[in-house]
Amino acid sequence: MAVDHIIMKQEIRKAIRAEKKRIGKEELLQMSLPATELIETNEKYSNANIVMLYHPLWDEVDVRPLFNRALANGKRVILPTVKGDDIIPVEITTETQWVVGDFDILEPIAAPYNGPIDLIVVPGVAFDNNKNRLGRGKGYYDRLLSKMPHIYKIGLCFPFQFVDNIPTESTDIGMDEVVY
């Protein structure tokens, strides 16, 4: 990886982190509402039977309202759990029990899910016009998505997280679509 790419990625992360802190948790929660509406009205999401969402950190688009609505609409909902350096998908239901996992993220207590997934909604620090994604730098989603090349990927972010250009490496996995 070129040193200038590392520096550019770090600068983007720093700028986005500062903007999130400036905006604050409560306003970010309010800003999540239109973003989740865009997901729910997305044709690919509407047509998907098995969707992978995520349990958000405080500074990510809050998709938790989608969990129960998706289940009520007959969708199967898969969430990521973190084990070591990997994301392990698990299926949730309305009866799922939760525990605080790595990074203080609530994770479902469930067996690993190894079945098909029609669509995955992916958080990120930033996305760009070429549907590139900048994560937090640990490669969790890139490793997961590299094993799922045919699954439709929707990157989800706040408008201020959409940038002109993100430097990429061969291990970075792009999105099929970005919603903000």
C-alpha cells in the first residue's frame, strides 16, 4: 500500500470523525431516519428476502428500526458478529437475545449463519462517486465481502460522508450502490 494512500485515508477518517463529533449523537440519530427510508424504498432491498444489516456504532446510520420492520415484512435478517479478525453472520428473530460484543456493539446470540444472502447494507466511514468504501481500517468488511462476490452491496452513510475520491487498494471491496 502506498504511503500517500495511507495518509489520505487517515485524513479522510480524521475529517469525518471531527464532523460526527461536531454534529453529535442525537442529531446523527435524526439524520438516520431519511437514510433508512431510502433503504426501505430501494427496489433491490424491497425485492430481497434475506438481508444483512448491522448493529450501528453511535456514529453510524442507525438501521435498528429496520430490524423489526424487515422481520414483520417476512424478510430474514442477518447481522454481523465479530470473532477475532472476522465477521461471522448470524440470523436474528424477534426472540433474539443480545450481548455487548467487541467495540461495545450489541451482538445477537445466535449460531453462525452460512446460508444465502440476497443483499447486504454496509456501513462505512466514507464512500465516493466510484462506489468505493473507506472503513475504519481493520478490514473486517473487506474480508467478509471478498467471500461474497455475488451479493448486492449497498453502502450506507450520512451525506457528509460522501466524498469525491477514496484511494483504494486491491483488497478494498467496492459497493454496487451507495445511499446517503
